[in-house]
Amino acid sequence: MFNMQEYNALGQILDRTFGRGSIGEKGFAIRHNMSLCHITNRPLLELRYETAINFNPRHGIHDQMKLHNKMSQEVLEGLVSQVKSEYREITGKSIKLTEPKMSEPEVITTSHNPSLVRARYSRIMVHYLEQ
């Protein structure tokens, strides 16, 4: 189980406030949520990739979905390895993130007209935290 200092260190590593979580030049945002699993009582870490997408409804969204599926997978896996290394540097202990599931991507339309559809793409990766 994590003590308060270890939990705070993890929160600092994942902190994306004051513009660090905004889309900016990267083209995407990363959000996180830490909680306890109500079934197993184990700590959970939820990482969420979000970005805005625009597409022509006549051509469909398939090409952008392929691109963002690949990009979200790479970004979230890179973040997991970054969290592991930074956590080891800060606390001197290693952390294990086991992935029980990666959600299917979600696309929510924010505006729709005949020539351009604007939407929000998001994908969630949930991990169990273990030491």
C-alpha cells in the first residue's frame, strides 16, 4: 500500500495543471485520475488521452481514427514508462502498473455541418498500482 509521500509523489509526476495538460503544440491533452477499485480495494490509475478532431462527413473519420488510435497508444505507453522512471528517481522505490484494460476510443461530436464535423476524441487506459 502507498503511504502519503508516495501518493503525493505520483500526483506530482502526473500533474498537468496550469497549462501543462492543455492541448497546445502537442495536439493532445493527458488527464489522470487516481482512485481505489471498489471491488478489489487496490489503487487505480486512469490515464486519458484527449484531442480535437475535424473531418469531412463525406470522407468519414476512418483515417483519423487509425492515426489517433496509434498515437494515443504510443503516448499513453510512453507516459507509463515516464511515470515509472520518475517515481523511482523521486522515491527510490519501483512501481508496477498492471493494465487491466484499455478502453475503446470515444468520439463525441461537438458541432456538425454538411462540410465539417468537429469532435472530441478520447481514450482511457486504466492501471492497477502496485509496489
